[in-house]
Amino acid sequence: MSQVVSLKSPGLYTHPNPLGSIPEGALVTAKNVVIDKEDIISNRRGFKLYGNAFTLTGDDKISSLYSYKETVLVHYGSKIAKDGGSGVWSDLDGTYSPPTGEQKIRSAQLLKNFYFTSSVGMKKADSLAADSITSMGVVKALGGTASITGSSGFLSQDQQVAYRIIWGIEDANKNLILGAPSERIIGTNPNSTGATRDISLVFNIPSGITTSHFYQVYRSGPSGGESIEPSDELQLVLEAYSPATSGTVTVTDNVDDTLRGATLYTSPSQEGIAQANEVPPLAKDVTLFKNHLFFGNTISKHRLYFTVVGVGGSSLDYFSVTGDPQMSGTTITNLSSTAGIAVGQMVEGTGVPAGSLITVVDSTTITIDGTVTTGGTGVALTIRDRISFSGTDYFANATEDASSQYFKADSSGTVAENIDKTARSLVSVVNTYTGNTSVYAYYLSGYTDLPGKILIEERTLGGSTFYGTSSKGAALSPVWSVSGTGDPSINDISPNRVYISKTSKPEAVPLLNFIDVGSSDQDILRIIPVRDSLFIFKEDGIYRISGETVANFSASIFDGTTRLLSKESAVPFSNSVYCFTNQGIVSVGSGGVVIVSRPIENDVLKLTSPNYTNFADVSFGIAYETDRKYIFCTIDGVTDTVADKAFCYNVLTQTWTTWAFNGRTCGIVNPVDDKLYLGSGDSSKKYIYQERKNFDIFDFAEEEFTVNIVSSSEKEIVLTSVASVSLGDSISQTSGSAIRKSKITAIDSDTETLTVNDVVGWSAGSATVYNPTSVEIKWVPIHGGNPGILKQFSEISMFFQTADFDTITLYFSTNLYQQQSSVDLSPYREGGWGSFGWGSIPWGSGTPSIQPIRTYIPMEAQRAHWLDMVVSHNQALTNFAVGGFSLILDGMSSRFVG
């Protein structure tokens, strides 16, 4: 007679040879159990419905869970809701969807704010108020004009000063957010005044500004002469809240030069204009690393850059037509000359439809794209050059008139002066013309630049390409075509780019603060930080960004052979990133890439088969630091559309187990109560599930519902209704500190009667029914060291550290007996004299802390080469912890029996 003693619990080992090199106590099934204590297998905690149900329509689902300001947030459908307490969900204002191609909205937190990705750009919540969500950052300031005012003032005659405007706001968490400065606005007090003057400033209020925003006006010192360009070293002279949400601001600067205040952050002595606080780009992922926000896989606003290089004559101009023009239909004839006239220019005159453009030019005839409303001769005509973008035309004129879309083509000064004034006028008209709601114009030329540089930028992220055309394309650089799509805006779709905010200024992202990681044709999938590394998961491998500041952040290849296969599987956990890759489930850390799923490799790698079409989209990972677990939730069947299985890895015991549930879509461990929350993917139960974690017997159940007891007798309980009760549920009733509970063994729907396992003194009134968690544990074949010898397996003793259950069932089968024979085990329970067998436990000691429970192997399963053993448990409000077994066997023959 010999013995097999197994006191180890290394978890699942489904990949190696089950008869060969596997550790003692290895399992092939570990359903709904945990191995949180070394070599102890326990049933897991259950989950209950939390709060009220969500209203979902069509394909909407509970997508993501977050924790912010000690509150759980839920993204469902296109809404974000907050937990008002105990699952009373209330929606925040607005609708929000993930960026195109993504399944989830991703988030980061810094400075008490919650930042998240969306399909229209980065968003921010600074509180839990319903109206707290806004776009990140502050809009860039627009330009304006400066003119002398009054009879005296701070600025001497024969002097110029430069101004820049910035907008800012203080959020609910007292964070000061400043935007990018405006173009330089030049104020001149000419020598001809012969006296000092103040400066009147008029500047535009951009879209997105509220009366909670403030503006700041910064000014340079006097230039030293009216023809000398002022410095860009600017100091604060004016500050006030915005008087409106649109229109213009008019203020008078009368601040003495000695009273100028703080220096503008973009001044040459500070950060420089290249470090202007632009709003963050649209990003598919965002994370916090070294007090910077990092934005991965980005798309910027649509931008169109060009330079005005000529004004007047053959360049941008306007002029009258001489001769005796005659009009009919779409033609205008009898022109003395068509010199200077070009396709794409606008024609004005009596009877000519407004905005008519020239389509054909002959020697004395032009054709327009409109039909004249009156005929005749001797009509005075004016020809205007045109610049167009974003579907709006702007025309050259002697004076500026935004309502008519006229910019001033200035010819009063030098070539450089004319270009400067004309470009500034065009920018002003674009920004003040009320028919333009899609773009803003910015004058970019600084005091050391050539004049005429202009940027046209869409107002909000996510728009489509727009095009620049002009009747005098040669007056621009690059040269624009007359029509068509030759000069498009560019929005820098950069799937391999990571933008970086300023230190502790997450809403300030200069245009040059980026790192291109690897090849541009391989997308960034996720960006996840751990301690001193930011790991960039791309389609072509894993990269790492290291450093402390923008000045020294750098990217390098970390592992070119490991590719992330499930974006949402990647989570920071235990100072590494755990994720599902082409190598299986791995941890990525300072030591490299370590495969942790080798024991279950056949189970996890099959999920990458093309048959599992929804695998990548619906799988997700959860980091449960205090429970030491990485939980990978995924599909079980090829047609599953939500996760219904989890592979759970305990990083300390280095063991794998599995959990089963009816469809989950997302999960988070709430740091407030340290409980796991899961989003339901079950269309009949649109709830959040909350982990039971009170460290009592009620942890070990699933859903619960209330019933009403009418009466009871012995093991029978009469309810008002048994409609929702299922066989195997448990019923419980609490009175003070006393807990009555029992498993339901029969249901009579005709009499509304339950039969339970125990005789308990039930009281009429409210009680609670709990659904059980189905547990199954199966060991690898037990063969005593030699699977080739025929044996007799006679008896087994199971060692329980905890045995708080009525019965637990053992199933036995063998290589010779494929059916399963069962044996029920019952623990010794604490009770009075006579409640247990003499000698079974020490009298007076109560329930022992460790119990061996012995049983014989069923006769039909005794003779075999190896024994398969399954433990099954399906009872709510009970728990167990098994620490191993001892199996008695005898060798019989070396002959293999098939």
C-alpha cells in the first residue's frame, strides 16, 4: 500500500503534459476559485447588482468605469454618469464617444482634474457637477488693432509698442490655465502728434470664451522710433474678465512704462513663442508620466500655412475696368482691355450678381459664373482679387469691411509694409466676418521675421480638410491654384506620435512638444507608465520613453518581437504592465518582457485565432493591487460579444485560476472601498456589479433579491411568491446578530413553498434569497508517479482549512471508467454533545481550524492507471479552503489495460 500526498496548489497547468513535467497539485480546471494564500484553494467572492439600471438602446453598452474624486464614473452609450451614492446614477451634461477606431474612452488624472479622450478632442472635468465637462485648454487669442487716444499718455511721440493678448481661466480646483498668445498688435504714436498718447486696443473674443474667462494684455517697452520694430519682451499691463462671450473687447492702455508687471511666458527671456500653450491634440490614449500628460496616436487641428508675398499691380489688387462694357447672360464684352483680369477674380457692377467670379478671359470679353440681371452698355465694373479657404471668399478692396468680406490691399508704404498691413487686414476680416464659423486666422510674422506669414486653423478638432485657392496664387507662397483641391489643410494624422504637456500643466501642449515613436505606418495602440518608464505599445512592438522632462524625454525600441493583441488588456500592475500579446499574457517591466501565461498557453493563445472575431475588441484587463491579481476578462466562445470568462493571475502565489460570469464589458477597482466593479454586458441586466467584500459569509454569493415569508414549519417555508427563486439558491434572514440561512432543495410553485436543507426558526416577514457561485476544481490525472502501472485507489482524505459548507461533492473517473461517480463530503460542525461522532474531533474544541475529511473511492473508479478527481461546490453563503489531499493506492500490475 502506498500513498499520494499533495499539499501544493500551483494553480492551472493546462499546457504541459498532464502525465509528465507538471508541479505537484496542478489543476486542469479552477473555476471560480482563487489561490491567494500559498497552496490554499478557496472559492472566490461574489458580485451583486449595484444601484439602478441604465437605459441603453440599440448597440449601446456600459463601456468603461473610472474613479474620480472618490466617486465611480460610468461611460455608457454616449453618456457619462456619476454615482450619487449606492448606485444612484445621474448623467453629466453632454454626449461623448471614443475616438474613431477605439472601443473605450481613456483617462488620466492630475491636479484634481479628470482628463479623457473623445471623438472630438480631449475633455476635462474639474468637479462632479453636471456641467463640469469642458474641452481641455484655453483657446488661442485672436489679434486686434491698436490706435492712439487722448491728448496725453504713457507713450511718447515717435515711438511704437507691441502687444499680445492671452486668455485664461481658473478652474474649480484653483488651477490657472493660460492659452496661447495672440499675434503681435503694434501701436504707434507718430512723431507728427508732437505729444504723448495712450493706446486704445480693440481685440476679438474667440469662440469658447465665457464670462468666467479673463484676458491679459502684455506690452513691450517703447521701440525707440516709430519706424523701429518693438521688442517681443512683453510685460503685463491690463487684466480683466471677459465682458461677453463673443464680439470684441475695447480697452485703453494708460499704464506707465514703469508699472509694467509680470513678463509674458512666451517672451524670449522666458520660454519663447515656440512654447505657446496650445490646446492638446485629439488623441486615442492619454496617460500621466513624470507630472506630464502624454497623448498617444494623435490628430491635430486642420491647419493651412501660407505667406503673402506681393500686393498691388500683378499681385493682390483691385481695379476698375475701362471702356464701354456690355453685358448679356453670363458674358461681359467690349472691354478696352483684359490686362490684369484673371480667372477666379470677382466682378462687381450694376446687374452683376454678388460674388460673381470670372471663369473665362478673352481679349475683350469675360465670362462669369452668374447671369446678369440687366443688360446694357457703359456699366462701371470693379475687379477684385480673391483669396478663399474653408468655403468662404475674401476680396481685395481699398478699405477693410468684414461684413462685405473685403480686406484692405494696402499700397501706401514700402513693399514690406504693404504686405504686413494687407496680411493683417485679411486676418482681421477672417476673424470678424460673421459668415465664417469654421476657422480662425493668425498672423505669425514676428519682429524678426519677414512679413505676411498667416495660419488658417479650424476652430474645433475633428473637422474635414479645407482648401486654399486664389485668383492671384502667385502672390502667395506656396503658390495657390485658382480652384480645386491643390492646396489642402493638414491635420497631422500621426499614429506614431506622442505629444507631451508642460510639467504640471496638462492643458498646455506646445506644437513642438512631441516624439515620433518608430515607423509612422505602425500605430500606437496604448501608452502606459510604470515608475521610470513609459511603455509605448505599437503595432510593430514595444518602445520605451525615459527621462524626466520634455528636454530629455527620449524613445527607444524595447522589444520588437512582442505585439499587443488586445488594447484594453494592458494595465499597469505590480510595477509592470500586464497585457495580452502574441507571446501570450506577459508582464512588461524594467527587466524586459516576461511570459506569465505559459502554464495555460493553449487556453489563451487559441483566442487569437481568426475564429474568435470579437476577442480583441471585448477583452479587457483589470489590475487588483491589494488582491495581488491581474484579471484578464475575455470571451469563451467564438461567437461571444462580451467577456464571460476571466483568467486570474496572482502575482505573489504565481497561480492561474478562472472566473465565469454572464457577460461583462469593463471593470475597475474602486480605491475608495477597494472593491471590484464590473459593467454588465447582459442585455437583460443593464447594471454595474459590485464585489462582495465585507469579509463575512455574505461575501460568498452572487445576486440577491428580497422575498416575503408568510409562514414556515420545519424545513418548509411559504412565500408570497417563489417566481424568482431557483433550485440551489440560499435563503437568509437576519435578526439582530443572529443569521438564519439554508440552501433551497425543492420549490413548489403551486403552493409557493420552499423546502430547505435545515430546520431554522424562520420569522414571517422579509428575507433574502442569494444565488450561488458554481465552483469546480479538477486536478491533473493522479497516477502515483507511474501512469503505466495498474493501481487500486481505495480512499482519499481532503484537507480543509475552512469547511463552512453543508456538503461538497467529489467526482471520480479514470482512464478505464469514463463516467463520473460522486461522493458528498460533509464537514464536522460546531455543536453540543452528540452532534458529532465520538473521536472525530476533540471534544469541547468546537470546529477544528483544519479538517481532514475522509471518504472511500467508489468501487467502479478504484481500478485504473490514473484517477481524475473533481471538487464541485454550488452553495451560497458558504465557503471553503482546501489545502490538499492524501490518496491511498496499491500497485496491481505493470500491464497496461486499455
